[in-house]
Amino acid sequence: MTDSQIKPVPTLPDAQTVTEVEHYTDRLFRFRVTRPKSLRFRSGEFVMIGLMGDNGKPLLRAYSIASPAWDEELEFYSIKVPDGPLTSRLQHIKVGDEIILRPKPVGTLVLDALLPGKRLWFFATGTGIAPFASLMRDPDTYERYDEVIMMHTCRDAPELEYGRQLVESLPDDPLIGEFIGDKLKYYPTTTRDDFPHKGRITDNLTSGKVFADLGLGIDKLDPATDRGMVCGSLAFNLDMKDVLEGYGLREGANSDPAEYVIEKAFVD
Ligand code: A2P
């Protein structure tokens, strides 16, 4: 074959190459892809990613970037929905495959959408931990707050594994460990099997259990000092909105920072 007969491999528009894939359960997996040189984002933002559909059109969904801004690659954490248009296919990606990534990050779960405070709470169910996987690795998080509390709830312990491994690796991380010190507290719970701490985030807040278990010396969130970021299912987000507003926290936005921000964990 001569050079002129070699056809270039067709490349997707905005293509990025998969560099790592790790499966946690039959419902959850994580993957890493190359990062477009031009992509700048704020921790907590999401981008549209996906695959080319059978009809030749890109099939894209919103995915929070789970990696920190200083990482040279991008990480995503995903659910696998058996008949989900995208994730039923995305779950089979392998190292070397290409995905489509539109390099336009947006989102409300950013530190700039919150007024300064003392204590920052991350509230997540399921894959809603993804934006916090980025924010927990951002030095700015620890420069702005004295204490950071990651509450994460899943049905069972294997579903908590991605978050557990990440949080436990952070104190020894050569880049971020020194910023974290003893500021980061982790409160994982399950709702459907045995685990050291059980129960929904909403219940563990309203009952005061999380404050007692962490020895925080408080019995409620205080709008003067506490800030919250929420990411989970629609039902969870709505219930959390009620709980946080019950404490007197107000919803903020990029253009109008306040005491908490909220975003749906995007699923198929
Ligand atoms: P539960 O098991 O009591 O439904 P899912 O995997 O269905 O997305 O759920 C993830 C976690 O979020 C589960 O532990 C689930 O608890 C919890 N959850 C679901 N809905 C709510 C809600 N409205 N408020 C608080 N937690 C919720």
C-alpha cells in the first residue's frame, strides 16, 4: 500500500481519547479522557459529553467534571442505565476509544456563587458526588473555608466506593494534601444496607445526628457561617432546598451569590 492509499482514521468533532476506565458496580463507573488544551473551567462546572448516535448526530449529556482544574486530564463519574440512550453505550468505552466533548463548561456549583463563610457543606446522593470530587481537590476550597464537610449517601457501601477512595487519598496527595490538613470531614451513609452511619442526608440533618456524630458543637446550620452545595436527584434536591431554607439559607447564583447552590445530578 502506498502512502496515498492510507486514509486518515475519521475523528469525531471535539474528540477526546479515553485514557482510563474503572467500574465500581453494575450501576457505576469512572473514566478519564484527554483534556483539550484550550479548556479552562471552574471546579464544580459541567460540560456536554457523549458519543456519535446511530443517526450520525452526536448524542450528548451534561456531565460534571470530577477532576480538579490542575489535572492535565478530565475525569467523569457516571451511572449505567441499561436502556439509557447514552450510558447503555458509554459504559462499554475502553482505553483508546474516542468520546465527544464540547469544551464549554457551565454550572451553578461554583465557589463564586456563595458568599464568604466559615463552613462549607457538600451534599450529594449517588453520582451527585462528581462536582465535589473536583471541588474537594481545589486548593481554593480550603483557602476560603475553615471546615469542609462532604456528606454522601448511596443505597449501599459499594456505591460509596468512588468517593471513599478519593477522600481517603487526599491527605497524602502531594499537590492538595497540605491545603486540606484536617479541614475536610467525610460523612458517608447508606440507606439500604448495614454501614457505620445510616440514613438519608435530609434526615441526618434535621435529626441533628450528623452534627453530633462529627462533634461539630452545633445543632443546626447557621446562615451567618454555613454554606451549602447540593447535587443529587430531583427529589433529593427539592427536599434539601426545604431543609436549607428552613435554616434560613438562601439560594445563590453566579450573578447573585448567597448561602447555598443546587444542581441536578444529570442521568439518562
Ligand atoms: P433511599 O434508599 O431511602 O431511597 P438513587 O440510587 O435512587 O439515586 O438514590 C441515592 C440515594 O439517595 C439513596 O440512598 C436514596 O435513599 C437517597 N435519596 C433518594 N431520594 C431522596 C430524597 N428525596 N431525600 C434524601 N435522600 C434521598
